[in-house]
Amino acid sequence: MKLDWKSIRQKAGPYPQEAFQFVRDGLQHTVQKIHGQAADVPNASPGQDRHVSGQQLCLGLRDYALNRYGMLARTVLGRWGIHKTDDFGRIVFAMINANLMRKSDEDSFEDFQAVYEFDEAFAAAEAV
């Protein structure tokens, strides 16, 4: 089944496909950071409660961006149109609506709103 990325991007906003891939990769990073490797959990079934909240994902995406892009993290995200944590939420919910991600009943877009300010979150890396 071929994904209609154009339609998915139109629903989310002006984000390029690289931004969606970054969020998917960053989700894996965040899940591993919080829950460990799936192989580390005895008798774990695939997808067994390895959920992360919107706030946890935003923090994990910041960490992932800093690990991957260093002091250029905010610049790279900015080129993709990502300037605040709300942007992460728009991308996540567009992927949820396209069945590329799942959410729990407790998850909402509001979980992504104003989790941190990009100026503060990436300032330490840029000062190095």
C-alpha cells in the first residue's frame, strides 16, 4: 500500500517528508530511552505498552535532535517549519490519522502544546 504523503502533509501543515521521518525516528529513540529495548523486556509482546506521552515525546524529540544535529538542531527543525512543540503535535496527529502511529484514549493534541520554548531548549547546545 502506497502512502499518500502529499495528503498527509497537507493535513498537518507545511512540513516536508523529512520532518515526518524525523518524528518517527525520534519516537523510536524516545521509546527506547524510556522503556528500553524490546528485547530487554522478558515475555514482551510486540507493541506491549511501550506508550509515551506527548510531553515525553517532545522531550525525546529534543534529545534526538541534539544527538543527531548538535548545535544545528534548531536550525534543521526550523528549515522543516518546526518552531515549537505544537508542530510536533501536528505531525504526530497527522500520522495518527493516517494510521502510521497509534494513540491512547488519554492522548490529545494539547499534550504537545508549549511543552518547552525552542529558544531555551536548544540554547545550551548552540552556546557550546
